[in-house]
Amino acid sequence: MQRLFLKISSNLLFVFCLLASSTAQTKELVFLLAGQSNMVGQGTTSELSAHYRRDPSNVSFYFNGYKTSLSRFKHFGPEIGFAHEIARRYPHNKIKLIKFAVGGTSMFAWHPQWNAAKANSTRNASAGALFKKLVKTAKIPFDEENSIFAGILWMQGEQDAKYPIAAKQYANNLNSFVSALRHELNAPSVAFLMGKVNPPLALFPATHAVQTAQNLAQQRIRNCHLIKTSDLEKRNDLLHYNTSGQLELGKRFARVFAKSKIKLSSL
């Protein structure tokens, strides 16, 4: 009798786990895209092939809170390459991309405890408290019942690399940002994927300090992954990724997410 009870209990547990995993696998996957100018993007839409001008059938895109097509604007960021690659890897899930990015903004501008004086030290106090705007933008199209936050794509740090004082505090500021954002999104296990900054050193003297902070973040922040960018093609300013560079950047975000062994059932 005891053996029979244990067998029934074991079978019920297996069925429960199977159903839980199945539910997670079919939920809409939501990815939040944020950062500064290389997330805003300077890829040229008119240079895209017809394939990349068509949105994948299982992907929807929200820009600053409004639903639109991925190729609607003159320029684009990593969202197009990411959308096509992630759709190919997760064809049975609906996928939603939510983008909110502001060029020329440091971690002081994105800090959860925003301070105007600190933001002004990197010349972007006028952008306001971006963390609050990001959280609000993320929640507008999010369906709590049928969706899960699967990943945060972060391309930012060049502005901090201009100012040694900001670069010195980058590690702590980034940690505070990730922790607070996961809390606000009620997604403690959400993957945080960030592109490694590599602006021209002559104009961004604190680049190495920011890169060091990013390397440390990958070690210290749970489920944090750093994306290689040093070989991506850029525009003539040697700062912003061009059309090819942005497409590849987006694909790398998707590949790292898929290869990081993130189990959707655990999100």
C-alpha cells in the first residue's frame, strides 16, 4: 500500500512539473531593451534586405510604449537582429520586445535613486529620472497572466567612459540598477545581457574602468552575461555601430541568451 501511494505521488509530481514547464514554454517571452545611443541605434533601415524589413510572425515590438514595426524608423538598434534570431530559436513562443533608450546618458541618469546634481555631472540631468520612465514603459504592454520577462538587453556605458568620476562608480551603480529593475519587474531571475563598451579611447579616457566594471558585473551579478562587441563594424565616428554591426549585435544578444542555459520553466 505504501509503495502504491509513493508511486501515485511520484506520478502526480511528474505531471505537475511537466505542466509547469509546458506553461512556461508557451508563455509570451518579453525582452526589455534599454541603454543609450548604441541601443537607440544608428543602423540604416534603407540598407536592410527585404528579409530584415519583415517582422517575424511571432514577434511584436513596442517603442517608447507604442506598438510599431521593427523597421518603421530611419535608423535602428539591435532589436532587428535580435528579433529574427530569437524568433528562430523560440518559434513556438510569442515574443515581445519593449524598447526605451536615450542617447548620451550615464548610469547617473538611470540610477534608481536619481539625483539631479549627479546626473548633471555627466551632462544629462535634462533627461530626468530615466529609471522610473523605463519601468513605466516596460509595464504598459506587459500581460502578467500570459507573459514572463525573459531578458533585459542593456547597451550603455559610453557616457560614463567620458568621465572618470562616473566610471569609478559604474560597478556600484550598475549593480543597484539591475537589482532595482528586477525588483520592480517582479522578475528576480530575469537574464541581464549587456554589450561591452568599446568607444575610441582618445575621446573616452575612462573606457578601461567601465570595461573592468562590466567584467566584474558578469562575475558578481547573478544571471548576468557580457556580449562581445570589439569586432563589430562601426560608422566613421568609431563610436556607433553601423547597419551590419547592429544586426550582428542583436544576433549576439539572442545567441548568448539561448546558450546561457536559461530554463524558461525557472523564470
